[in-house]
Amino acid sequence: MLPAHLRNLASTGGEVELHVQGQATQRSVLDALEARYPVLRGTIRDHDTQRRRPFVRFFACERDLSHEPPDTPLPEPVATGAEPFMVVGAMAGG
């Protein structure tokens, strides 16, 4: 699942379904997302460092995965497609 502004940028309707080769990790999911929607390159991760952009968070199975290493396997329900991997735009301020 992507925030509305990224869905608009990529011209997607709602959830984006991806098929990932090998183990499902943050890196492999984001690689597949950027391969399918090249316009999203650099919006979620920095071009050079591949690190998550500030104010972008990753959630799955009611857990914040934002600070997990990018090659950590995602929870099984996400890997099988039963649960979404969510990219969320964080808000700053009070």
C-alpha cells in the first residue's frame, strides 16, 4: 500500500500487487516496486544510499519496520500476500 500522493504519481488505483523473486524483504519489495513504477525511484529511498527517506515509514502486520535492516525477511503473511506491506508518509509537528 502506498500513500495517496505516490499512488497518484505512479498512476495506480489502490493497492499495488508485486511479485518478488526470492525472499520478500524491504529491499526486494522496493526494488520490484521501483522496477514496475520507475517514476517512484528516489521517492521512497535515496538514489545513492538506498536508505529510507525521512518522513517515510514502513509497516506490516501492525509493526513498524522502518528501522529494520533492509534485507530482513518480511513477516510470512506479507510474503504470501495475506497482509500488506505499507509505505506511509509520516507527519511532523504536533
